[in-house]
Amino acid sequence: MPLDTTSVEDTIVAVSSPPGRSPRALVRVSGPGVRAVLAALLARPGVDELAGRHVAAARLREPPTPALVALMPGPATYTGQDLAEIQVPGHPALLERVLAAAIAVGPAAGDGVAGVAGVAGVAGVRLAEPGEFTFRGYLAGRFDLTQAEGIAASIAAQSDAQLEAATLLRRGRLGSTAREFVDDVGGQLALVEAAIDFADEQDVTFVSAHELDAALAATQQRVGDLLSRSRSWGALDALPWVVLVGPPSAGKSTLFNALLGRERAVVDASPGTTRDVLLEPMTVTDGAGRRVEVMLADIAGLDEPAAELDRHIQARARDAVERAELLVVVRDARQGDAPSPMELPSRRERIEVRTMIDLDAGEPRPGALAVCAPRGEGVDALRQVIGQRVGSQGVSRAGQMLALQPRHRQALEAAAVQLAAARSRLAKPGGAEGGAGGGGGAWRGGGLRDAELIAAHLRHALDTLAGLGGTLTPDEVIGRIFATFCIGK
């Protein structure tokens, strides 16, 4: 595990924007030495002048470069510590110099630096590990573990459905639900353990078997409902492929752009413009009126390869056709049903489309959708048909549907098993034996039959649910989660 709680007093620095050249890049600093780092980096303004200002225009000492700086005092920050963000031109060489100057701030950096008032020496500054900024926020209680996973998922999202699912995690919906489960199970466990502690007291009744079973049944039902109403995170990665297929120069790339509503593919009248498989997520409406997401693919026109490069291009195109759940077979309306070398899988669902209808004076082919992509004619109708044909295969973009990662689902399923096991102990035959509660077979002499075993099942369920939100999560699980982050996050 690369991160540990003993290193949180270090001051960390990292570039938090994507690599490469850009108009602006972001350098982030967190820890007790933030002020000393700013004093070493900035020619102006002084550290004291930054206090209370959201963003200030500044200038680096070396090389003299304009910058924007925000100084945010803890604990009300992302990391729970003093935090600074410095925006500079996104030149890789400049960023390396900024990082080197920050790391060079040593134990006595606060002494004798011009413009530093009341800044004590710092233990040292180092580069941040992957996910360390978020890890510090988690340790500071700024968010729970499921919210941290939502942050990582938001960064890695490649489709709208993934981003919306990650947003629900990041806003803490799963974590708050897990805490409700923890409160419910913890309350019932406390009553069971009290019954164990006072088993010799004949006149003391903390909970009857009937009451305990009803409470556990309600929690078990809520856990089951959450599992049944949620989708697997893996389903978000499995968008059904809708592939535009046809001969060269049939208008596939123009239609691809029209369906997406933006210029994604290069379009030219020359045959063979598209050489690779272009993939973009697209939202459509299925037959039930739900918004679902599909993966729209534009491929090279299927033709007989004339050279080695053509064979590779055709192989990739045909691989996409084999993977498709739905084929949109595109032909130039002016060519009618002229024979072509296309060989399409016979069992694939398909939609027949005729393009360039503005240039064709003939009768439309029965069963085919007529489209003029540059003008947008027939494009909405095609989207509607795609949604109807894809149906339940599309990944729902229902805003309130949680997506569970494998760790989440395993924890909920394990808790449900333990709750069911506890209830089965309550349902054991034997009847009440002079119990004060008289509520069922698990009640005996003021205490629960098999109370220790029932408590053990409830402790397992409680530990599992608490681990879901990170309260009692093993260190190796936390390490795996934060290892998925990139540096600077």
C-alpha cells in the first residue's frame, strides 16, 4: 500500500492537470508547509496578502512568470489541510521547475525567506503519491470511502452514463445509505448484547424474538431492494455497439457526425477517408421512453482489399461488425440495390438506411429509412429506431439508479447473508420457555436462545456494512482504491 497515515504531516506537491502543453496547468500543494512553499515560489504577492482572497494574480520568482494563486486554509478544504493551487502556463519544462523549487523547500525554508511572516520551518516537501490528495481528505473526514471512489470514477468516466453514476457515488448516496444500515444493525446488536449481559435477570426484557426478527427483516428487505434496484458497474463499460456499415463513400461518416450532433469524423468525397474504427457514446430513447446510451461506431467502407494496409483496415472494420449488437446498413440511394462485397452476419439485428436522398429522384426502397445527413432529414427518425431496436440492451441513464462496484455488491450481499443467518437462529423450533417476552422460539428465561450466535452474525453484518463506507475497511482495501487515482488527485 503506497499511502499511510504516518505521512500526512508531510507537505505534498503535484501537477494536477493532464500532461502535455496547454494554456494553463494546475500545481497543487497541501500540508503544513504550504505557506513556506508559496513564499519560496512567488515574487509577489506576499503570503500574508493572499490570506482571505479567493484567487490572486501573482508572479513566480524563477523564472519570472505570471500566475494565479489561491491559498485555502484548512480544515475546510479538499484535503482538510492548508491547500494552495497555482495556475501557470502549461509548459512541461516550466512545471518541472516549479515542482523542483517546491521540493527544494527544506526544514528551514520558513527562515529568512523574504515576504514570509510567522512561517515556521517545515518537515520537507515531496511529490504526492497517486490519490494522496483525496486520501488526505478521506482521513480528515471530508468524505467517506464511497465518495472517494466516486471521485476516481468521475475522473475515469468515458461516457455520460459512467459520469452520472460516478456523480451519485461522489455525492455520498451509497455512503449515507450504508450508514443508515449500520445504525439499524448496530441498534439491534446492542439490544442482543444487552440481553446476553443481563441473561440472569428474569424481569429484564430488552427485545423479544418477534421484535428483533421484524427489525432485521426490515433491514434485510432494504438491503435486498438496494441490490435489486442497482446495476453493476461493469454494465456501464458494456455499451451495446451500433455500427454504421456500408460500402465506401456511402455517407457513413457524414451520418455519424449527424447522429452525434457534432463534427467527429473527417468527411471527404474521396473513397477510403475513414481508415480506423471511430467510437463515440450516443444517447437515444428506448421503446419505454427511457434515455439509454449506446456506442456508435463508424468504420471503413467494406470492400475488397487491394494492398496490405487495406487488409488491416478491412480486418478491423469486420471485427467491429462482429462485435455489433445492431448494424445500420448504409447505402447511397443513387446506387439502389447494386451488389457489393459486403458480407454481414445474418443473425445481427439491422436497420437499412438510404443516404443522399436529396440527390436521388427515384422511389425510396421499401423498408429503408431515407436520410439526408447534411440537412438533418431523417436523422431523428433513425435515432428513434436505434433506441427501439437496442431496447433493454442500452445502458440506462436513469439519474437515480446507483451503479455498484464489485466491492459494494459483495459487501451488501455478505451483509444480507448474515442478516438471514441471524433470523434463521430466531426461527429455530423449540418455542418460548418461560420467557418474559414470549415472542418466539429464540426467547428463553429473559434471554435470547442462541443469543451469542445471533450476535456474531450481526457483528459480521455490521463490520461488512461499516466497511462499505470506509469506517472499518481493511487497509489493503483502502490501498487498492486509492491506487486507482492519478497523481495530483
